Amino acid sequence: MHIREFQQLIDRMYSDKDRARGSAKTFLWFAEEVGELASAIAGKTDRANLEEEFADVLAWLVTLANVEGVDLERALTKFTGGCPGCGEIVCRCTAKMT
Ligand SMILES: [Mg+2]
Ligand SMILES: [Zn+2]
């Protein structure tokens, strides 16, 4: 599945509720899922739950993009030509090493 197809699927499933809720409240749901992912990464849950939390975070990020009218597949083209910092496919930037 392409990112665009996933975004369209999420839009079809949830767009009415998402637009009624709005960006600010949707962002809070996204943040809650990021917290759940943090707990899963910290090993507080099992492997199946870790996978589930990655899915939840991505779905809520896609939801936010829908509410904001952002085409994520188009936005992601900033990475398709290489690292946005150094332009290389294998990044040579020294920032964010830790
Ligand atoms: Mg979750
Ligand atoms: Zn780089």
C-alpha cells in the first residue's frame, strides 16, 4: 500500500469525525498515541503491542494531515532525493548523533 492510498483509506473511514473534532483535539489524540509508543519502546508491553502502537501513531499522523489538507506522499518527496541535510542517500550529516 502506498502512503497516498493509506491516507485516502483513513480519510474515507474517519474524515467526518476528524474534521468535526479539528486539528487541536486531533493532535492531543496523536500525542496520546506517541506516549503509548514510548511505553511500548521502553518495554512496558509485548511485541504485538509495540507493532500496534506504531500503527496507531502513523494513523493519527495521517489523520492530522487529512484535517490540515496535507498530501503526505507529496510532502515525503523531501526525502526521495536523499537526506534533506546533506543530499546523500546514506546520510553524512553529523547532527543528531545522540
Ligand atoms: Mg495506541
Ligand atoms: Zn544528511
